Amino acid sequence: MINKTENNIGIELLRLIAISLLIIYHTTLIGSAGNYPSYLNAILTITKMGWLGTDIFLAISGFFCVSSILKVKKENKTYLSYLKSRALRLVPAYYFWC
């Protein structure tokens, strides 16, 4: 049986926008204004606002963390089981990348 997840398309789209802002911001840090034609300098100036993607992404992550904890409380599970499931999800990926 397939588990149906409750994803909010608006929040997922906002997360995609935040990640895109961060990627664009970090790729434009290589160049500096003044070395390019005026239209490219205008684009570089606009993309320097990409740091806002960090704030948006952290706010969305906080929302998901709190909603996950509230879901555990609603299902009458213990916080220890919540922490155990988080560890089982994160620790293997951590050791894989280390």
C-alpha cells in the first residue's frame, strides 16, 4: 500500500524558489560588478539579493520541524521514538558523506 503524504504545493514551490535564489547568489559571487556590460551588471546587482533565500529556507525548515513534532504529539508517540527515527534517517547519510 502506498503512503499518501500531505505535501503543500505552495510551500514546496517556495522552497524551490529559495534554493534557486541561493544557487544563483553563490554562482554570481565569482564575478564582480564593473567587469561586465551594463545589462549584466544589473543582473548581478539583482542576484546579490539571493541571501534572502537562506532566511526563507530556514523558516520553511523550522515549519517542517515543528509540524513533524506536533504530528508525533498528535499520534501519542514518545519523543524518544521521534528522536530515534530522526537518527535512523540522518546518521547513515552523515556517515556516507564523511
